Amino acid sequence: MNMDITLQQVAFFVVAIFITIFSVLTVTTSKILRSATYLLFVLFGTAAIYFLLDYTFLGAVQLMVYAGGIIVLYVFSILLTNSDQSMNKKLNKGKLVASIISALAGAAIVLFIVLTHNFVPAASGETQELGMKTIGHALMGSDKYQYLLPFEAISVLLLACIIGGLVIARKR
Amino acid sequence: MEYTIFILLLPVLMFLFLGLAGHKLKPNVAGIFGTISLGIVAVLSYVTAWNYFTLPRVNGVFQALTPLKVEWLHLTDHLHIDLGIFLDPISVMMLVVISTVSLMVHIYSMGYMHGEKGFQRYYAFLSLFTFSMLGLVVATNIFQMYIFWELVGVSSYLLIGFYYTKPTAIAASKKAFIVTRFADLGFLIGILILSFFTKTFDFTELMNGTAEPLLRSAAGQSFLGGSVLAWGLGLMFMGGAGKSAMFPLHIWLPDAMEGPTPVSALIHAATMVVAGVYLVARMFPLYIDYAPQVLAGIAYIGAFTALFSATIACVQTDIKRVLAFSTISQIGFMIVALGVCLGKGEHEGLGYMASMFHLFTHAMFKALLFLGAGSIIHAVHSNEMDHMGGLRKYMPITHITFLIACLAISGIPPFSGFFSKDEILSAAFEFSPVIGWTMSFIAGLTAFYMFRLYYNIFWGKEHEHEHTPHEAPLTMTFPLMFLAAITLVAGFIPFGHFVSSNGEVYNIHLDKVVATVSVCIAVCSIALATIFYRKAEQPIPDMLGKKFRKLHTAASHRFYIDEVWMFVTHKIIFRCISTPIAWFDRHVVDGFMNFLAWSAQEASFSIRGFQSGRVQQYAYVFLVGALVIIVGLLLFI
Amino acid sequence: MMFAGIFGFFTRKNTLAMLISLELILNASDINFAVFNRYLFPAQLEGHFFTLFAIAIAAAETAVGIAIIINIYRNVRGIQVKDIEEMKH
């Protein structure tokens, strides 16, 4: 047995357990605000995983957009709709059982697939940190394997979402 | 001879015009249009006849002409249905008869139907009928004849049911159509049998010998005792029997008197009912050569019908019914004349010529009788003999013309009926004495009941009328006088010059014995009728009626044949055949369809729950479906 | 994480809680893409950029979803799932 447990592996396991616990807590707690808070922790954990993968830009974006923007959005909307006051009534048993079984079954199947498939890791193991320059060039370039078009498409999508959001939520 | 197409075109165009636009015209204008168009048709018919009969004979016979022939339906290489005009002596004669009588009826109806609702519709239907009948007689092939045969049936239905608010009229029109349609089934089967074996519908091909080997082989094959060809021709006669009201398919004709009287004159005296006779005459060479037994059978049927209806006519009280039964009887005469032919020669084929001659003269005087009856009905507003009597003082023209017609139908010389009936009797005596004496007896009965009718209307006790009966207007009396004039002279036409069974000239000569016998019988019958019915009091008929009460009742109920038919249709056909079939249709066929619909509905109810509006349920179904597919892929790949 | 999110989506009664569970699902798949890119195809950047764009799109979708929920709250005065399951008829 390889006793060569690196720091990286330890860090990964800690973060993984952290994410798992808090995601289960997110979906089982009865109070919405607590659920949003646990989600925040899950998002922090996800950002930590990105940092572990040396995708620093991605982790930063995750923190800023998700943890910073979306959680705030959720908290605002929870408070706006007075959801934190209303009580969650009990679910009917049948629905609960069916959901648990289907979720567990799904998890089992996916785990089975993941663990029995032999992934071939890439030959070159050394990792270089992904520089901003590379990311910038890739994002704005129009050659093959470069992402100018999706970038512009997403900007159009965001425009549409802004307008859509405004239209939906305006006062009549 | 291309102008003959107008003989057909004008009436049908007039029908369309009056049918579609007639209600916008004033009634008189519509009537004038119809009459003028028919006048032109009549003139064209006369011109055609003149041109045809003055053409030189070929081999001693008049050449059959076909001015128009258009292929309409191409069925197989040999078999095709054409439409066209075929001129030969009998068809030209029929053209003259039909157009003359139709013209007289048109003129007469201007006066008789004056003020009736639906005047324009009446003239439209009259034109349609004339078109159909003309098309029937000039048909170039059997199928065209069948098409127009059905058209004639339809026109008759429309005209009998003209007073469509009267339930009896509606019932009568339905009865006429259904009975003739039923007979036409036999006609169609006969046509199909004939054309199957001879591979042609065309008259020229059938008669001129090209089809002879096929005909002979058809005559050779036998089926249930008779040759196939005999069956075909016999079935075709069944169609003719329906149209010509032979026993037992005669039931529709007395009821058809519900229609207006000019319609009865046109359709049920002069033209439509002789369609059956015309059919046999048209197919006569085939009957003579290949199915002589069928001809003999036809003769017996005709004789029985004539006797049967003559006895019924003696006790009817409705004047139109008397005339209807008289028509049936006279058509029986024509059919017998055709049936007693033994060959196509001069002497053997006498019946053919006699039948056509009698058709011609009968059309004229029967139309005259009906139109006269119409004028009487117009005057006293009733059909019953009890409401009439002593009318000779008030209606002189009607009286004289009616008397002329009665003398003609009784066979008194020099009126036309004598000549034609005499020829028939001669031919009948040639065939068999039994038929000969039966027909003579019927001739006597004819004279008897016609004069019974005459005396009851014009002599005898006067009935109280609301207003004194007056003579009919000129539009009604002119046709009477015209037809009476024809009746006076038609007997002297040398008919054998024009129409005879083998086409050659036949000089009619009177058989002195037969003639004397028939005249004596007629005179005796008239005398008997005079004794019985001339005075106002009628002691002898009343006593006879009491003594033979059962016979009298049976005869006035037309020997209950209608009841027999009703029994057959209601108890047997409806109950045993139609009801089970209807049950099957309603429950099994419809039930199956209902079952399909019900099962579709049940299926849709049961899967309706899937679309509940609950998003979580939708997501659940997604997940489960995806998992199933993944597991399936894992297991099987 | 993903199946926790799926479980939460099925069982939560508050629509906002459903959206929160949806975020869990999205994050789980983002992690998946990033890891595959890093360990199986380090020379290429598809997974990285897919994740980047997925984050952006998730943000946009959340915004619009919350706008809709607020609109529902205005009409029905509650955002329980069982209040909005009646379909048009």
C-alpha cells in the first residue's frame, strides 16, 4: 500500500467531506435561510476544489459570481417573499421514500460507472498554472479552440436575461 | 339527319332552364316556354319521320340510321357504352307518338293547371320526362336504353308526387318508383347476362348478324332448364313488365292516378307504360330466333293481365281508376300481340306490326280519354262517378270527343281502335284459339266497362253541384279535338308500310271472320252497357251486385293483390331479412366502432395523470427514465 | 452533491429551495468538467472554459428564475409549489 499520502490528497478529502456534509444539510434543513447559508459553504468548498486543481481564475470567478452574487440574490429574494417565516409542513411519506430511493439508486449507478471505468491519466503529469494571458487569448481569439464566439453569445444571452428579468418583474 | 339531336336537346335544356330559373318567371310565361319548345320538338319529329320514311328502301327494308353515336364509357376492348340516336321504323314512330301526345299535354296543362302552386316546376318535370322518353326510344344500345329507363322512372316519381303535401300522392309516387325499380333489377341482370355472352350492348351489332355465333353459343348453354340467352331475355322482360304494369307488378299504376290528370295522360297512358312493349319490340329478333318459349310465356302473362284488369275495371267507381285498369288491359293486348308471333315472316310476324299499330292508336285515344276525364274532373271537382251524371248537356265538346274515344277503344269501325285491335285478334287466333277467344272476350269486356263509364258520366241521374259545370276553356278542348281527329283517321294509315316484323311492306288486309266476330262482340257489349247504365235508375247492375257480392267486393278491392304484396314485404322481407341485418349493423358494426372510441377514451383517461402540473413529478420521471436508460445501456452493451 | 441536489429538488416545497437544490446540481457538474479537463486532457482548455461559461449562464438563469418567483409571489402571495400546479383550462 502506498503510504505516500500527499498533502494534496488530504486537502482534497477534507474539502470533499465538507462539501458532502453541507450539501446534505442544504437539502434537509427546514429553514430556508439556513439552507442558503449552507449553500454558501458548499460554494466555498467548490472554489477550494478549483484552487486545488490549479484553476485559480476559475476559483476566483466562482467565488465572485456564485458566492458573492448569487447567494446575495437568494437571500434578498427569500426575505422579499417572506419565505423565512412560513413553516415547511411535513412531506408525505411516499414521496419522501420514492425520492430517497431514486436518488440513492442514481448515486449508486453513477458511482459504479465511475469506479469501474479505467480512466487513463495523461502522460505529462506536471502541471503548469494556467496563466491569465493564456485564458485571455483563448477567450478573445477566433482561431480553432478559441472562444470568441461563445463569449459573444453569452453576452447576448446575458442581455436577454437582463431584459427578460426586467420585463417579468416590472410593476403593472 | 343531324338535326335529330335537337329533339333530345331542347327538352333537357328547357328542364334545366325552368327548373333553375322558373320560379322567377310568371307561371304563364314558363308554360309558354315549355309548350313552344315541345312544339319545335314535335315539328322536328314529324320532319324526321317524313325524311326517314321517304328515303328509298334498301333490300325492301328501311335502313336503320345512326345520326349520332358517341362513346361514353369504355369498359373493355369489346364492351363500351355509347350514347347516340338510332333511327329505325319503330323508333321514328315512337318519336312521333311521344312528341305529339306530349305537346297536347303541354297545351292542355296551360288550362288545367292554371293557378296551381308549382306551375313552373310542373313544366320543368314534363320537359324532363319528355327528354327521358325520347332518349329511351332512340337509344343505340341497351345500356343507353337502361339509363333513360331509369330517368323515366325518376320523372314519373317526380310527377306523380307533384302534390307533395298529399300523403296519398307521396305514397303512390314511392310505390311506383320502388316497384319499377325492383323490376329494373331483373332488367339489369338480363342486360348483363346478354352482354356477357355477346360482348356488346349495341343494337345494330346484335341484330345485324355480327353477334350471331356468340348468340348461338349462348343459346346452347343451358342453365336450370332453359338456355342462358332465354334467361337473359326473360329477365329483361321482367323489367319491361314492371314498367308496363303486367301482373303482378301492376300495383303501382292505379295508385299513380294521384298525380295530375295530364300527367296520367302522358305517362300512364301513352308513353311510359308502353316502354316495356317497346323493349320487347326492340329486342324482337332475338326473342324470335333464340327464345320463342319466352315469347309464349310473355303472351300468357299479357293475356292474364288483360283479363284480370278488365274485370277489375268493371266495378271501379273512380273514373281515373277505370281508365288506369283499362290501360293495363290494353297494354296486355299489345304484349299478347308481340307474344303470339311465331316468326319474322309476313304472316307469322303479324303480331309485331299489330302491337306497334295498337300502341300508336291506343296512345292517341287513351290520352284523349284521360284529358277528357281531366276536363270532367275540372268541371265537377271530383273523381267519383257518383258525383257525375248527365254532363252531356253542359260539356258538349268533351262529350263528343269522349264518345269518339270510347267507340275507338271498343273496336267499332271506322275508328282507329277497330283496325289495330282486329290485327291483334287475327294474330292471336293464328297462335292459339284459346288466346284468340280470351282476347275477344276481353275486348267485349273493354267495350262494356268503357260504355259503363261513358253512361255514368254523361247520362243518368244528375248530381247536385255547387255551381253548374261548364265546358273547359279552349286550351283544354283544343287537344281533345286534335286527338279525336287523329283517332278518326289513324285507322286508315297503312301501318304495315312503315312497321313490320321483317321490315318489308305488309299490306294490311282485314280478316272478314275475325272482324265480324269482334264487331259483334263489341256491339253486344255496348248494348248491354246501354241497358244497364243509360237510365238514371240502374236496377240490373244493383241486383247483379247483390247476387255476386263477394266477387264484386273482391274486384273493387282489386283482388287484394296489394295486400299480398304488403304481406310479402312486411312480414317476410322486413321481419326475416331486414330486421336481423339492421340489428347486426347497429350492434356489431356500430358497436365495434363505439368500442374503439371507448377504449381510446379509457386509455387517455388513464395516462392523463402524467401531466399534473407538478414540476417535481416531471423531474422525478426524467430521473427515473434516465436511470432506466443508463442501466439498459450498461446491461446490453 | 449532485444527488443531494436531485433529492432536494424532489422533496422541497418552497420554489426558492428548489432553485437552491438546482445550484447544487449545477455546481456538481461544473466540478466534473474541471476535473476531467485537468487530469485527462491537461493540454486543452475545453473543460475549463465550459465551466466558466456554465457559471455565467447559471447566474443568468438564477436571476431570471428569481424574477419569475417574485412575480408569482405578487400574484399568489406565496411561493409554495403546490400553489402553482394548476394548469390552464
